[in-house]
Amino acid sequence: MGQSIDAIDRLIERREPSYVITANLNYCMLNAEDAAVRQITKDADLILADGQPIVLRSQLKPNPLPERVAGSEMILHLCRRASEKGHRVYFLGGIEGVAETCANRLQSMFPGLQVAGTECPPFRKLSDEEHAAQLKRIRDAKTDLLFVAFGQPKGEKWIHENYRELGVPVSIQLGASFDFIAGTATRAPEIYQKLGLEWAYRLCSDPKRLVPRYAGNAWYLGKALVRDWKEQVSRWGMSPDGHST
């Protein structure tokens, strides 16, 4: 987490448009299936593992990931750093009022945090004029750090389409982080987080929406682990059926 915050800080100081991907297992699956998402991944300046299954799978590789960097925790660290450095933060997304409530609570937690703006766009495609006005508001606010909460992969796609025109040093899609801070959603208890079972808590809280998604994620992970095993066996000089090659 500390290295990630420092890396994002350097991107802000560089003053060139960039964005960060917080990749969970669902994002990895989308990356494998969708060429547009793969291009987004390729163009990102920083990709973080926001999913314990990704970290655990990396243990099978030569250079395993040190830990999960959860977006819902990272937003707190970033706002603390922003309050220290004077970075201006813009909150974009969520249902009506959530972005503002989130920003207000973060200002209470980190006195001196400069909120460049808050905005909850309507859940429909904006007209060209509305879209242009939205980008102008973010630019005119002299935003250093843009938090987007549009859902996945809508948020990543929106950032990729607009980050160059926006000119914001760093943009990040942070999913449900606004809701957790605003209190409109509850994050899993700490024991679930430590055991890597936050997904199970969320599944029980919203099964109708998440069962199909998590089933697809599990199928993707299973196939990926099979590929990993075959690659490892090949490195041992054997074929997957157990015979030497």
C-alpha cells in the first residue's frame, strides 16, 4: 500500500494525464475477454491488485505480489496524502448525494483536504453538451486527483476515453468506495478481509446481482489455475499427463 501511494504521488507531481487500475478478479476476467479492456490495461500507468485471489494466484509465479491493495482502503491513504501535499481531489459518481457525503466525511477525517468538486451524474448517457460541460467542470476545478465511481468496467472505460482531454494528473475508478465512506453500504468485517473472504460477505448481502458475476469469476479463475499448473509442470520438464518430455 505504501509503495502504491508513493507511486501515485509521483504521477501527480509529474503533471501529465494518467490513470490507475485497481484490478479485482472480475477485472482480470474482463481483461481476458474484452479487447477494449485489454487496451485500457495496456495504457494504464499503474495496475494494482485489488483482490485476494489475484495475490494468492501470484504465489505460484516467480515474482509474487506482496499484498492486496484494496481501493476502499487506498482512498483513505490517498486523501491523507492529498491533505498533506495540498492536492485537489474531485469526486465523480454514485447515487445522488453520495459523492458529497463521502467528500465531507473525508474532509472531517483529514483536515486540510481540498475538495475540487463533487458530482453524481444521472444514470443515463449524457448529451454531447452535458458531457463537454462535465469535463470542463473537472478541468476548471484544477483537479489533481479524480476519483470515479461508475462501476466496472464503465468507470475504467470512461476514464480511458477522457483522461487525455481532462488533463488530470491521476484518475482512479474506485467502485463502491464512495458508498463505504458515505455509509450507504457496509464493508465486510475485518475478519472476512483478513481471510480473503470479503467476496463471500458481499455475496450474501446481494446474491441476486453477485451470484452470476461470481460464478463467472470462479470459472475464469479455475481455468487460469489449470493453465498455471500446466505451465509449472512443463517447467519441471514433464507433460501435464505426468510423463517426462
